[in-house]
Amino acid sequence: MTYEELVQKAKETYCKADAGEIKEHVAIQFNITGEAAGAFYLEIRDGQVMVEPYEYYDRDVIVTCDAEHLIQIAEGKLGMEAAYLTGQIKAEGDLGKALLLKKLTQKPEKKATKKTVKKATAKKTK
């Protein structure tokens, strides 16, 4: 994966996310190591998410990781806390603002269908 492809993937993933719950301004710079090395930022302002391929000097936090871990975080497959605690990413600055990314990656809850309700009911009666 190239740097340009990574930034595009981050844009596609984060910019379609609903940031309406996040009322504060958030600026996160990602420093990518290894394959696709480079820096880009994610900014949340007025409920909108922007991802741009530049350094952000007035940032709240810097997150350093490789492309693979960033994609896993963006897709909701790896939690920011777990990645930080296990050393898969490094973060400097306001870690609370970095944790707001979780609100952008939460998967919508599955709605119960008649079929799943019947299965659950059948299990309880056995």
C-alpha cells in the first residue's frame, strides 16, 4: 500500500462516519511508519470529519503506527485503547481526544429479525 492509498482509505472510512456526537474540536496527526510512511491529519469540527495529507501543527495528539494497525482501528477491528496498551501504536498529547475515534468506528447494532428472535426463544425454552 502506498501513502496516497492509505490517506484515501482513511478518507473513505472516516469522512463517511457520523461525528455529530463529537461537539469539541479534535485534531489528530497520524505519523505512519514502515510501508506507506508519511504524515496526515484527521480533524473533527462542527460534526464533520476531514482527512488531509499534511502535518497539522496545532494538533491535540500525535498517533504513530504502521498502516496495517491504522486500518484495523479505522475499520473497528482494533480498539485504540488496546492498540496503545499493547504498544501497537504510540500516542503523544491528549489521549482522550484520540479515544474519540472510537465514536467514528462503532458498528451499528444489528436489528433483531423474526428469525433471530425465534432462535433465542427456542433456546430459552429447552
